[in-house]
Amino acid sequence: MGFDRRAAKRGEPLYEDVREKIRVSEVVHADETSWRSDGVGHYVWFAGNDELALFHIDRHRSAQAARTVFGEDFTGLLVRDRYAAYNGIGHDWQACLAHIITNAKEINREHALLPSQEQDREVTVFCDKLIELCSRACDSARKLKSGEIPWEKAARIEKRFIGELGKICKKPFRFNPAQALRKFLVGPERKHLTTFLRIPGVAPTNNHAEQTLRKMVIFRKICFGTRSDAGLKTHSIIPTLVQTARRQGVHPREFLHILHTADTATAQAALFNNSS
């Protein structure tokens, strides 16, 4: 009885420690998804990397909520989508190329629903070429990571990517969704499309965050959210500790047993595999 509340209470110092570790990490993936608490809309924020996972359930999807996760002085690099709440957080960021591909596919589908006399063939060409270009960029990132392509060639790949992107985005479109995407791709934020080609270890997509949040999405569908502030706290702390344990190579059940039976210092050592 009360296992979850007890785990949250005993695990809160460890949860705050994970938050502090996120705030000093060099590269962090970030994303958010919807949540319900007592019938009221909330959001689950995620921040993490290969070693850490932090979940924070907040009433808002605002810049202030993002700062609750990352603090006021986060100096790392974010891999994220284009959501404005993340603007100003971190010294640099990588735009998710998977989101660009998805956006282009959605534009293609929406454009195809227009009457034939209102369709613009150039929109279809733009979307298809953009999808192909971003897919090739993701493939290059995979080969750079594996060593199949030496890192010395990254600058050349970036230059070629920017050149091809400029050709694809050369002409404006009457179709507003396509034009909005084009404006982003030729605007001042274009440099964030290729951060992964300038800084080793940065992924070109935010699949890491989306796949991690998927577990919370499934849980939300099963339990329909939470009913109290205590529930919000519990469902922020326990997923954080369980996912972090997995990323540290620690069995979650064994860690939770230690959390319930040992002191905070012992539990912390167990969570981080006896590392500082």
C-alpha cells in the first residue's frame, strides 16, 4: 500500500539531482506531450540524453515551464523541434529534421486535397525534394557516427546541404503552408538545421525524446492521467528514476528495492551505478 507515494517521497532528492545533472549536460533532447490531471490539461516535459531522463508535469506549455526544467543558466545544446518556448535556452540547438520531413509530407497531403485548378506542381516538387534532402542528411549523420564517413568530411556535407536547400527554396509559393515552411528554411534559423554537422555527438532528429515520451503516452491512455498534485509529483519522479536507472545500466526493480530499504546516499550510488 502506498508504494508509489513512498517511492516519490524517498526519491525526490534523487529526482532533483537528475534535474541538476540535466542542467549541466552538454547535449540534451527536449520535447513535451499532453497530460490530464483531474480533467484539466497539463503537459509532460522531457529532457534527457543517453545517460539521463527527466520528466516534469506542468500545467503550462510555456517558456517559464521550460525554464523550470532547464533553469535560467542552461548553457548546453538542445535537440528539439521549433516550439518557441525553447527559444533562448542553451547556447545552440539542432532543429529536428524528422519534423521537417513530417511537415513536408503533411503539406503534400493537404495540397493534394485542393481542386486541381488551384494546385501548384512546384509545391509537390518542393516537398518531395525536401524530404529526400533531409533523409540523406539523416543517413549522413548515421554514417558519421559509425565512422563510415570520416568527421573531416562533415563541413563539405554541410556546404552541399545548404546549397541544395537554397535551390529547393528559391521560389516562393502561393500555398501558405508551403510558403511558411520555406520561410523558415531560408530564414536566420536555417543554421540550426545542420548543427549536427558542426558539433560531434549531436543527432539530426529528436527521435530520442519522442520515443522516450511514448512510454508516458501509453501510460496516459491506460490510466487517463492523474487526479491530484501528489499524483503529478509521483508521475514525474518515478518515471524519471526508472528511465534514468535503465540508461545507467541498472535494473529498475533492484534500484527501487534499494530506494525503499536504504538511505538516500546508497540509493543515489545505486542509481548511478556507483559513479559520481
